[in-house]
Amino acid sequence: MKKMVLLFTAILLTGIQMAFSQDKPEGTQKMKNDQAKLPNDVYASYGTGTVYYFTEIDGYVANSLSGTFLVGFARSMNRVIAVGFQLSYTTIDRSQSSYDYQSNKSYSQYMTDNLWQGMANVRFRYMNTPGFCMYSGIGMGVTMDFYDKSSPHYNTSSTGQKLLPAGQLTLLGFRVGHAFSFFGEFGIGTNSIISAGFSYKFAD
């Protein structure tokens, strides 16, 4: 967890520095870099805090996670609404140890969830200037859980996959920069609670 906090902090500081270090465009270049007028947005982010981490699955509780790696695309319908889709990946370790007092031995059970999520989402921007944007959003989709379970003590192991719901509510999101920018989001859902990344907007 400490390593994830340090990684997130490094991404945050690097993104802010890069966003504010962009040269101020003038004339035609300013029009081209007005993020509010560029309809297409591709982005990538890293986040932590998926609700699956706090959810018990098949009797297994989580003890560590990789964080969520996400890529997405959004298309502006107007200055307020943008629609798009997201793909994300998270690994959760649910390995457990138990102690048998009769045999005076410890036994381990292993379970790993590899969560692939696909969501359609909508953003509602309530501040949209040439170099800064604030928004909220909602997304819904499906999660494919590719899991591995094993118990060396009982000499059992299994792999499989199952469908789970996916959803994300972005309470507050911001984007700092012009065509290329840094962004961060705070919300709750199966993707993450807090995330940060980079975005690039371009015209048709």
C-alpha cells in the first residue's frame, strides 16, 4: 500500500508540473489547443480503492491489490456532456492462512482475482474553460473475473471466470491543461476511489 501511495503521489506531481509547464499558445495555436473545443479525448490513469477490495468473494477477504490501470475514450456532445467507454484491469490477492490447533499446523488457501472491466460512461462538465475543466460522471458495465483458487493442504486447485457488475460514480473530476493535460478523479465504484492520469484531446 505504501508503494501505491508513493506511485500515486509521483504521478500527481509530475502531471501538475507538465500541465502548467505548457507554453501559452497564441492566435491560431490557441484555438487549436482550446480543450473545450476539442471533441475527442483519449486518456489513461492509475487508481486505487476499488469496492471489490472491500467485498468478500466466496468466503475470501482481500489483503492486497495492484490498483486499477485504466484506458478510455470520450466524445464531447456539447460543452457540457461527453460520452465514452473505459477498459480497466485490477488484481486482488485474497490468500488466507488458518491455524489448526489439533494438528498444531498452519494452512494456507490462495485466491487471486484478475478483474477486467468494461464500462460506458457519461460526464457532466460544469466548468469548461480553454485550460481547465471540472466534471462529474457515471459509468455502468460488466466485470469479468478470471480467478485462481488453490489449497495445498487439501490438494485442490481451480480456475475459472464469472461475470460481476461494474459501476463507477465520479463525484469530482478535474482536467488541467490544453490538448495534453493531467487529470484526477475522486468517486466510488468498482474502478477506484481516487485516480490520476494523463489525457490528450484532439479535433476530428
